[in-house]
Amino acid sequence: MEGVGAGNLRRVAGELAGRTALVTGASRGLGRVIAADLAAAGADVVGMARDPAALEAAVGSFGGPGSHSALPHDLADVDGIAARVEGLEVDVLVNAAAVMSARRSKTLDTSLDEWRDVRAVDLDAPFALVSALVPGMARRRWGRVVNLSACLGRMSGPGTAGGLAPYRVAKAGLNAMTRNLAHELALGRRGVLVDAVCPGHCRTDMGGPDAPRSVEEGADTALWLAARGSTLADPVPTGRLWEDRVEVPW
Ligand SMILES: NC(=O)c1ccc[n+]([C@@H]2O[C@H](COP(=O)([O-])OP(=O)(O)OC[C@H]3O[C@@H](n4cnc5c(N)ncnc54)[C@H](OP(=O)(O)O)[C@@H]3O)[C@@H](O)[C@H]2O)c1
């Protein structure tokens, strides 16, 4: 089991046992660890990513009592997302898949194609998944949406301070969508919590081998958010940006 200690697992299993979780980017990196943790906590997990073989291998490695399946899809095909997830009743949506923009892609030094390609996977695809899956969560009065954002997309600290423009701006958009949607869902009073996470700089294909944090450290807050208990009358704080289980400014 990766990423969640036995004590943590006992604590979160109550909320997640028997739930269905869809995790994008489940084939590797942070999405894979988050998906494995959700599976270990008792959820049925549907993994999405492009490469079917890598996704099958990842999903096949998940433990836990639930059933786990691979749903390969290129999220750049945003128009095809609704049909791909049609009929699924998802309780937990984790938008972890993303692509980075070219290292030198400043606003005045990027192409419209790159801008659109990054936005499609990093912002439009999460929107399409939210549109398809969150109405069911609201009807059933239980749901969790966890969006993997990035410090680079914040309006404070190191965020949106120049460079990597398509990626930073898409993540800033994801932050805005998170907050907006949470308010539209009455900040948890309809049973759906919507939050964003900065995982920090982690050792993945995107983060590189020299990043300071492990994938387990980066994945922890996403699992914690997915597993939080809440009530309709007195919901826990939601519509926030979190880092290491602590709220941080957008
Ligand atoms: N690692 C970091 O330091 C860091 C820091 C801040 C934020 N984040 C965020 O954390 C999340 C996970 O990052 P990571 O480092 O784990 O990334 P990663 O190692 O590069 O993995 C990306 C995942 O997304 C999937 N993916 C990429 N493009 C896709 C597409 N077009 N359609 C479907 N799936 C696609 C990949 O699978 P396929 O290639 O098979 O499609 C893979 O499963 C991202 O949202 C990222 O922006 C990461």
C-alpha cells in the first residue's frame, strides 16, 4: 500500500468505503498514488489516462476491497469526455492529470496551439468532468471534488509571477473554477465539497527526479480532502486551496 499509513487508513475508510472514485492521471505520479490510496481506503476506483497499458498496470496494482477499472481517454479530446463517463455514478472526482507547458513559454513567447493544448487538459477537461459527474453528487447529497492545482497558479507567493504561461494560467483558472463551483454548491450545504490542492514540488515525471518532495507527501492532502466527513447543516470549510492539509491563500 502506498501513501497512507495504517492509522490514517482506519480513520478515512469510513467515509470512502463503498464510494466510487474517478481519478484522472491514475497511471503514474501523484494521480497513481492518490488512486491507490483511495482504493486502499475502500473505494471502487476508475482510473483515467491516455496510455491504456500503463493505466491497466497501475489499476491492476491497486489493493483494497473494491473493484478497480481503467478508462483510457485522451483528455485533450474534451468533447468526448461526457460520453466516456456516461452512466458512471461517481462520488469522488480527483482531477490529477495535467500537462506542463514548454519551459520557455512566456505569454509573448508561446503559440496559440500550445495555449489551447495545455488549457484543454489542465482546465477544460476538469470542467467537462465536473459537468458530467457533479450533478449526480449534488442529487445524492454526497460528493468530493479534488483538483490538483499548483503553487504556480496562485495569485500570491510564487504563483503567476511570470513564465510557463499556459500552465500557470490554466491552473489559475482551475483555482477560480474550484472556488466558483464550491460557492454554487452552497459551500458544502448540498453535500458536495470542492477544493484545490498544491501538492508542492514532487518527484514525478512532471516534477523531475531532483524535486524535494516524495509522491506520498504530495498525494496526502488530496486523500485527506476526499475523505473528510461533513454535514449538510454545518459543513467543513470548502472552496479553498490547501497545502499539507493547511489552507493557503489563492
Ligand atoms: N509533480 C509536481 O511537482 C507538481 C507540482 C505542482 C502541481 N502538480 C500537479 O499535480 C498533478 C499530477 O502531476 P504529476 O507530477 O503526477 O504528473 P505526471 O507524473 O506527469 O503524470 C501525469 C498524469 O496525467 C496523465 N495525462 C497527461 N496528459 C493526459 C491526457 N491528455 N489525457 C489523459 N491523461 C493525461 C498521464 O498519463 P498518460 O501520459 O498516459 O496520459 C499521467 O497519468 C498535475 O495536475 C500537476 O499539474 C504537480
